[in-house]
Amino acid sequence: MLNEGLDLSLKVARHLSIINVSAPT
């Protein structure tokens, strides 16, 4: 379950990173 949470966190972090690169504030 903890591993699943870490995987989700990585996906979210990667998604946010892509957003930042695509449209920096």
C-alpha cells in the first residue's frame, strides 16, 4: 500500500513538472 502511494506521488510530481515546463508561471 505504501509502495502504491509512492508511485502515485511520483506520477503527480511528474505531471506537475510537465505542466511547469509547458506553461511556466
